[in-house]
Amino acid sequence: PEIPIMWETAINDLRNPAFDVLLCRVKGKVGYVRRAAIKEEALDLFVTSAQPDGDLERATSLNKGKTVPNPVTETQVVLTPEFDLLSYPELRRNRKGGWFNMEKRLSFGLSLKEPLVLLDYVTDTDVRSHMAQNIFHNLLSYMSDGAPLGNMFEVAQRIVRIGIEHVHWRAEIYLQIVKQTTYHPILPNEIRGWQLMQFCLVTFAPPVTLSPYVLGHIDQRLIDVQDGLVSPREPLFSTLQKCRKEILLFNSSYRQCEPSRLEMSAIVRNEVLRCDVHLGGSGKVVGVVVDSRSTVKSIYRQLVRQLNLSNPTHFRLYERVGHEERQLQAAELICDLIALSEMRARTSLSLDDAFHGEI
């Protein structure tokens, strides 16, 4: 039977109409199945009534009390190589239209002379090459594959900052990370590459045309881990799952800054990011859990529930900078506030005086 690779992610993909192609395992082979090849009536039963410990054959309908038919039939399954990265249309080609031995170029390496992505609107070839090499050298440094270029978090922030300030270079950043996490010979260094991808994903999404290819790259590595081709399984497996979650759930909230050292440290250590909120006048401190998408509004609601406030309209959240206080706006991102505070500290006293998760 055709069974999705992972229960939770398969359910999320089936529910998301934005994904026209779903990754499935078919008779031991892995490939992509078009949504059009799925029986809608079977899909509805599967999504609404299947149990976490079941599969497509054993899942039963609570309403009709019968076995849910397999949503993908053997005759309808079409494995498509469309999201093989080698077929990505924006990859750089030579003048004759062929590939620059792209399979080799998109695998782990220690040198890069030209961008992987077409950037014809950047007419100066020297500028193109310099920027691509700048990204690559910082990537090598963060993954411990090249010369150290400073603190690991500062190196990561330089790469993410390029993506924030230069939107048309985002595809290049993601493709270089994909390249360096393909056939990497050293597992701890590869994990650092996936961590860097997560830093990028919580800040800016891949271009729309590239997202399915990045998702396919993540899924293929997850398959390798699940098939026992990677040992030890952790922390690579959890890092890959987080990358997959970020690329699927990314919203359009605009990040003003690259992730702070505090946020990146939490990602690397696989920990939750906590923020302390001081209740003015009482001296009491309340801890709240935040993530890369947490806004002032979401933290406010969390505090209202946690403190059981009878009249929450009388309360506001403020940021204190030195001796000045500023009321926070509902749409502001908490992680941006942390990053901005860290940047202010970097230009004044020392990083140790930076924002440590307090409002």
C-alpha cells in the first residue's frame, strides 16, 4: 500500500491546498504524487478520522464505521521528478544551454566561483561573484568547513542579514545551504548547515518558485534518517523536522532583523525561547514562551490567560530602553525586539548588557 512517510507531516500536507504535489512512499520507492491523483472522498475520511497509530489501510471512519479506502490508488500514482533540484529553472546554465555538471555543483564542496542562481539583472559579473563567494565563505566558516571568520552566531547573522537587505539573493543563500548539506562527509558539520537553514527560515522564506525544491531536499534527508542511513539519529532528525515545520508554516510577518544570539542559541540547543515580563509596581516577573512568530498581541493574550485578568483592557506592554519606556504595538515581533536590543548593546557597552528576554 502507498503510505505517507510521516503521519503528522502527511496530514498537514493533505490539508494544505497550496501543495499540489505530495511526497509519498510507493512500493518501497519515494516520489511525488499529484493531488489530482488522490480520491477526494477517501481523502476526507482519512484526514478527519484516522488515528495517529494507524495507517492508510487500518484507519477507520468514526462516522461510517468502515475501513477508510486508500486515498492513492495503484493505477493513479504518478511519481514525478519535477522537484528534483537539477530541474530548478533558475539554475545557472552555460551559453549552449547545458548544465555546468550541476549534480556535482549542487553537492558538498569547498569552493565556489560563480553564483548557483541566475542573477542576470546584476550586470556586473565581479559583483555577482564577490557576493556569492562572500556568502559561501561565511557558510563554510559557520559549518566549520573553512577558516573561522568570527563568533559562529555573528557569522550566521551576516548571512541572514544579506537575505534581509537583498531579496534577490535569497535563492542563492538557500541553494548554497542545500549544496553544503548534500553528501556532506561530516555529520556534526552538516547539522550546522541545517541549523543555518532554520535561522533563514524563521527570518525569510525561500522564493515561491524555490520552496518546493527546498522542501523536497529536507524530505529526502528525513527519509535517509528514517531508513537508518544516518547514525546517530539525533540531533539531525529533530533539526530537519523543525526546518520542515518552518517552511510549511511560514507567514508573511516581516522580520526587521536577523535572529538574535539568544534566539539562535535556543535553536541550536533545541530549547524553547523564554521571555520575562515584569509587572509594573508589583515587582512580580512572569515567564512566557515565545517563538519566531510571537507578536506583542499573542504575548498579551497569553498573559491575560495566565494572570486571569478580569479587565485586560487596562493593561499594556512596554519596552524599557535605559530610562525611557515605549508602548509596544500589537503587530511587533518579540524576537525583533530582542534582536534590536542586542544591536543597541553591541554599539554601546557590551553584549552582556543586552536584552536578556525581559519586557
